[in-house]
Amino acid sequence: MSLVALEGLTKRYPGGVTALDGLTLTVEPGIVGLVGSNGAGKSTLIKILLGLLDASSGSAAVLNLDVATQGLAIRQLVGYMPEHDCLPGDISASDFVNHMARMSGLPSASARERTAEVLRHVGLFEERYRPMGGYSTGMKQRVKLAQALVHDPRLLLLDEPTNGLDPAGRDEMLDLIERTGTEFGIAIVMASHLLGEIERVCDYLVAIDAGRLLRAAALGTFTQHTGTLIVEVDERPDDLAARLQADGYVVRVDGSQVLVVIRGDATYDHVRDSVIDLDLALLRVEPRRASLEDLFRDAAPKEEAA
Amino acid sequence: MTSAPLGGRHGAGRGGSIYDLGYRVYEGPRLGRRAAVAALLRHTLRTAYGLGRSARSKIMPVGLVLLATLPALLAVGVIVLFAQFAQSDAAAGAADALSPVRYSTIFPFTAVLVFLFSASQAPELFGRDQLANTLPLYFSRAISRSDYAVARMLGLLIALLVLVLAPQLILFIGRVLVASDVMTGLADELPQVPTALLVGFIIALLVGSLAAAIAALTPRRSYATVAIVAVFLIPNVFAAILVSLDIGLFGQLAVLLSPADVLDGVNAFLFDSRADNITVRRARLEGWTYLVAAAIWTAASLAVLLRRYQRLAA
Amino acid sequence: MTTEAPSQAAAISVEHVSRWYGNVVAVNDVSFSVGPGVTGLLGPNGAGKTTLLHMIAGLLAPSAGEVRVEGRPAWRDSEMYRHVGLVPERETVYPFLTGREFAIANARQQGLADPGAAAERAIALVELGDAADRRVGTYSKGMRQRIKMAAALVHEPPVLILDEPFNGMDPRQRLHMFELLRRMAEQGRTVLLSSHILEEVERMAESVLVIYAGRLAAAGDFRSIRRLMTDRPHVFHVRSTDDRRLASELLRLDCVFGVELDAKGLTVRTADLGQLTRHLPRIAKDTGISLRELRPTDDSLESVFAYLVGR
């Protein structure tokens, strides 16, 4: 069963801005990264999937349910973590998440239990009884995630989940998301501007550019080996490069890195031995991978939508 | 949850168990829209009276209810005193007849308190979620936008009903208890009850829906409160002026543009009593026109309210 | 970039600066100087970064100490604003102005001779030419960041201060901004930027300043900082054609005190980076093992930062 299936999905805002333009793709369950450039495509897409916004044309299905006619059924199964601030300041996380659980149709006792469990999973302990107005950004992000998880959804939609978090907070949130997708077994669609995060947590990528599909594929296909080996030594990289070149390898020097085109398994030993012969220390041997960035670097920039 | 008893004596309980504290899938019941709406209604009622919040948020609503019951309490107190000292039913009856506090006058006495309650609480119920941007969290759940608006509206309605009917209830109980015997008391008072309930309902509905519409349109608390107070205090001034200018039908109809006067008119009409409100007396409109006006005010407000939530960007 | 007493007219010089609000000390006796190039300002939320940046931009007075920009005191010197461009974190743009109007307004405020032309140049730099005539209220978050940057660049200041500038920008815009900042640094400008996205700072900044609890925890090139952390052993990941054998050979080295073996390869902990990196290839050759992958796992700015901030 597909997670999300789009067919020619288009959204035009009054004023002429086209946020989504004929988007067609199918996504299998897993942890999916959603990246958008040149426009508001990703937020618009999430809102359409949730039934918060109507499409101009085309169709979309979530968990095999049609967004236009079965919106209510979809929202039973989906949890949403918005990008913006959305928590009232004068009630506690515990009361709020409990209320949200009731709003998702959980009976009173179950709501209370699930709330306590879910707040523990996201890492909120005694602070859950204090009003949320005094929470740090990290704590607020956790509450947002908790309310999305409390009714045990089949699919989580996360919009920029690490927004505003410092490095430690980002790390913890990404770990939590990873655990949620793998251990908890919940499908996730995570929208982010940070390719590093997506590379770390997701197994599938959907990239939208100016409302059109740029690419949709498993992450592995983007970050494949380029056939180049990165070698770093403690000094004199040019000497190493010259030596390897003399031995018939295609070599390039980039700053402190020596990039060698791999010619079979023998390349590794050849590099190793050259390093020893030149009395150098070996700091790094790493096959160079393409990164998600290359995807965006290559495509041409377009007129931006708001 | 172990089946074998722990402890060494029985020999069998030497081992240990680890229970999985990992994430648990929820397999319990998922009640539908109805339950969610009911939960929101309950939540709205609690918020309207500041329950589950800081003490500060209780001051206005609870204070206003207490104030509203004062006239009724006083009236009952007076009647009781007379009954004690006069030692005769006739005296008590006379005291009762002289008392300005009756079912038909409770509303005019407490009107301002009702308006203040709506001005104070409607922004809490309709503005706060907009300001804090919490609406997407509601709308992304299995309720519709109108479900949300209706649940909130019902909550405000019930909250206002409590405020409007509490004094009536006190008056009723007081008078029944003070009567020569309970059965006669009930027989005397019961006929008024349906009217009181109906008037109370109309008041709560009109005030609630108008306040809700304003609060939904202006989420900023201070603006909403001022606007709600204004709508119940300012048109009266113009209506009074226009009516006293005696310019014919136009002047009379001006009364209907003032919600407070409309409610006075409804109150007077349904209780079949003389309105204390000068503007209403001067306007000399047929009683049913007030009912129609009340209906239009309410319908328009509800329409605005629903439309607002349909069109809000989530 | 040094941490001792600054030489004459360093672009930014901060000397024993503190800032407190009542009993709360936001910045506590911080001293450093910043020169041309890109410098990253890092720290957990609430560590005092924004306070520090506002003092450097002349918007806030230090409670103690001196902040100087290009030799002039930062506080109460109106001339100073011509030398500094600030891109603050908060929203500071009026939604009813168009992008162009906003840029021109800033240019006028700077007293430029030709505000229109300056605004055009700045808008072109941030690539907002197509949207410059739309009202800022209709901009996406990334576009608002860019127009803020254009406004900070109209007067071509030698010092540019940015507080979380890439917030809301999509990958392509970020790449573009990196290049812009790098180019400006190459022109000799001083760019001080605060960000939580360490993998980006790592690529852009030659040196970093780490603030923690209002104090300066470290300054300089982060790789050098890493090397200074001698109490933290270096951690390497190694993948070879015979991991188990390699592991036992490595354990013979004095400098190696921990080797972990798992499906992905070896994790080697060493007290002496130099020794290990010399010996490893030789050991591999002597035992006929081929090295397929070797990389430090705690050499990144993220690791260095985590060590400094003591997680």
C-alpha cells in the first residue's frame, strides 16, 4: 500500500502564484524526506495532504484514501507537527496533549495514559506540568511532536522539526525521529531545508522545485559512490599526487585533499604504499559520495513563489 | 504481571523479568467526531469559567455569576425576613408585590453583567486559538471546521445560560420555599418557569453568537473585548436619540439595531410586562418584531462565525 | 584571529566585555578579536550569542568592557553604523513596503549619495531582482532573509554581522548565500555569523568562536581546537579486508587504547593522532591488509562543539 500517491496535483493561489504544478508521484512507507526550493511547495503539499487546503486540480491519496472525499478518515490516521509556533502559553504540556488526545477520539482513560507515555518518549519529564509559555524552543518542539504521536498515527507529517533548535537539540530531535520511524514503526514524511538532516534520517527523498517534481527516489541512489577516492595526509599532498600520477592514476588536488579516480581494488594498496614510501601519515581514505547538494546545485534557479 | 510469586521461599521465584517499556501501539477504541466535539464542548465550558487554569482566569466569570445572583438573593432575603417578622401571608405577599425583583426584571438588572461576561470570555474561546496558531492542530484532526465552531459556540451558550438562569433559579427556589406550603408555591411559580427558560435561552443565544462572531473576527483580546462591550452599549445611545426625535417608523426601527434594546423588548414581550427601558417604551413596536429582530441578529452572527472558520487559513 | 589583546584596529575587538540584566549575566568577561574572513559564532540557545552580536552592532551597551569596530567604539557612535551591516534574527521588515522600497529606505538612512543604485546593487547580490517590486508581506521566509541581507549590504560595509541568516532558506538559496559570503570574505570583508547548523558553518568559516553560558569556551580553527583537546582521545573509523586481524595488530600499539569491532568496521580510540596515522598504513602493509576506508569520526565541528559544550 502506498503512503502517498499524487496525480497531477496542482495548486494555484489567487494572485497567480503556482505553488504546486502537476505533481505526480508515489511514495512507499518509510521515512521520507521532503525538500522544496523556489517556492512554498512543501508546506502547500503537506496542507493538501491533511485536508487543510483544497487543491486546484489533480488528486492526492494518503494511505490509499482520497484527500478530497475521505479527508476525515485520513485525519484519523495522521499526526501533524507544524513548523510554526502553535502552543497556547497558559496551560501545561500534560493538559494540552491530553486535550489533543481527546480531540483525536481517544476515551478519557486512554487519553491520559497515552499522554503520559508519549511525553516520556519525547523526553519531557517534570516540566510537563508547567505552563508552556515558559518552555524553551526544544521543549516546545517536543510537545508538538508529542501531540502528533499521542493517538498512535500511521503517518507523521513533520514540517521543519528542528527549526530553532541548537545543535544538541537538533541531534536529539533527529534521534527521536529516527527511533519513531524505525522502532515505533510509524511512517514519516519530514519536510526540511537541511540536506544533512535528510541524509541522516530518511531513506527516501522527494525534491520539489518551483512546484514541480525534481526527483523522487531512495536516498541511496543519490549518494552513490562517484568512483573517486579522497585521500588526506599530514603534509605534502602535492608530492603524493605527483607520485600517483606518475604511476598512471588520474589525480586532482583540492586544498588538503588528494582525489584519486579508483582503478580497481589495487588502487587502495597503491595509495597506502605510496604514503609509506613518502614517509607520510595517512589521515583519511574515503570513497567520495555524491551528496544531495549536487541535486540542487545542478538545477537552474527559477522565479520564486511566496 | 508475573505469574510466579517473587521471593525465595517457594524456590520457583528466583528469576527476574524485564518488561518492554518501548512504544506501544494503540489498539483501544477510537471514538469518532461526536466524542471529539463533546470533548471540545467540555473543554470550552471549563475555559469559560476558568476551570483548570490559574485563579486569575476564574475571577471575572465566577465573580460575574456571583454578582448576577445578588439581586435575586437580596429579593429572596427580603421576602424571607418579611415572612419571619410579619407572621402573616398577606404581609409577605405585599412585600413580594413591592419587590422590584421578579422573573421579568432579573434580566434588565443583570444585563450588563451578561454583556461583560461575553466580552470577557468570548475572546478567550474564539480568539486565543487564532492568536496562538493552534487551529491547525485542531483542523488536522478528525473534526471539521464547523464542528469546531459549533462546539465552541455551544460551550459559550451553555456558559451564558448558567449566568442568565442562576438568578432565576434562586428566585424560584426562594419563592417556593417561602410560600405557605411547597405545593402552593410550586403551583404559583411553575407557570413562569417556561417563559423564564425561553427568555434566558434567547438572551444567551443572541449575546453569545454576537460576541462569538466579534471575537472570531478580531482575535486580539483587547480589541474584541472593547468591540463586544461597544456593540451592547453604544447602539442604545443612538437608538434612544433617534426614537426620542419622533421621526416615525425609521426612528422606531432604530431600536432594533441595538441588541441590548432588542433583548429588553423580547424580555418585556414574553413576560408580558412593561419594559423599564425608555427607548423600548417610546418605540412602541409590536412585541413580535423584537423576536424577529433577535432571530436575525442571531442568524447573522452565526453565519459570520461559521464563515470565518471556513475561510481561515490553517 | 587571536584571543589575546587585539592589535590596532582589528575589524572587531571585544575586550573583557560583560553584559548583565539585573542578576542575570548574559555575557561574562568575553575577549576576542575578529579579522577579515568568515568567522562563526556558535553556542547553545541562551548562551549569549545574540546579546554579543547586538553589542558588536552597536545596538546594546556593554555593562563592562569595550567593544570596538574598526578601532571605533561600537556604542554611541553614529558613524560606526556605516561600517557595519547587521542581519538580525527577528523580523524587522515592514510588510507593506516592497523589497525595493525597503532597500532604498535603508540606503537613504545610511546617507548614501545614490540610494537607488545602491539598492539595486544589493538586490542583485541577493538575487531578488524578480521579486523586488512585490510587497515584503508576500515574501516567503527565505526571501525575507535575503531582503534583510540586501538592506544590510546597501552601504557595502566592511563588517557584516549575521544572526541565524539562513533560517527558512531552501537548499539552493543556502548554497547561493554560502558563495556570496565567501566572495565577500575574499574581498577582505569581515563576516561574523551565528548559526546552529554546524555542518554549514564548518564549510564557510575559517575560524569559530564558541560561547557557552556567557563565556568564551574556545576560539580559532576548529581542527586546531580539536587537537588541543588532548584529554579527548581521537576516534577513527576503519574498514579493511581483515578487520579482526587489523584490530589485534593495532592493540599492540601504545597509543591505541580502545578498539571496537562491529559489522561496519573498526572504531579505534587513540591518544596520539600522529602516531596512529603513521603506523596504520605500515601495519596494514606488513600484514597484507588492504585499507578500504579510514576517517576520523570526531573531527567535525559538530563533535568539537559537543565536546566543548560538554554534552
